[in-house]
Amino acid sequence: MRMLELIAGAGETGLDPAGLRELNAEVGGLERHLGVRYTRVTRTGVTAEITVGPQHLQPVGLVNGGVFSALAESTGSLAGLAAAGGDPVVGVSNSTDFISSVRDGVIIAEATPVHLGRRTQLWQVDMRHDARLVARTTLRTMVLEQPA
């Protein structure tokens, strides 16, 4: 899968603009449905964004909390994959605190490592809207062994 090759090759300097375009073209599943766009992918962190649309809102017109949790899980998991050099990474726990509501605009998520162990990782994912912190996630991931 080309997406895994791209992420594994991100290195310290990260993907260049062509690599980011290719990665974003490969995104599928929930990430595609949410409209996640990766803007920075390195072995030391990942930044992504979504533009809020009607599909992200709960009935009272605010971004649904699940959107923040899913954005953080996607961003942190991709960061974990890059940090592990392309080895598979799965989420073990996701704890998201909602700080301020969002109705529209762009939400930017930035995943930074707290701990990068051989088998487990801990990521902090801060989500901002208009430069204001609106949600924070602590995401624990587990690095899976590649079959021999």
C-alpha cells in the first residue's frame, strides 16, 4: 500500500508537498468522510485539519464531540505509524477533553509525542480553532509486530 510507504519514509524532515498531496489522495474510510487533510507528517509529529461542515454538527449546531475524538485518533495514529517507521500501530485508549465549542471554520489538530517506547506510545493531540485551544486528547497506541 502506497500510503504506508509514504508514512514510513517521512523521516525527521517530513513529507514534502508532493508527498502530502499523494498521502491525502490515499486517505479513505472515516478520515475521508470527515474531510481530514494532513498538512505535516514527520516522525516527531503530525498536523491535520478539517473544514467544519453540516456533517460535523450535532443538532444544536456545534461540532459533535466524536469528530474531535476521531480527528485526534486519526492524527495521533498516523503520527504513531510514522514514529514506528511504518510498523502497524493501533489505538489502545483515547481520552478527549472538550474545552470550547466550535460551529464553523477550520479545526487544526497537532499530535506530539509524550512517550515513544518500543511497544507503546503516548501522544498529546491539541485541536485549535482560530488559534484557540478547543479540545485536547491523550492517545495511547500500541506498536504491533510485523509478521516475519
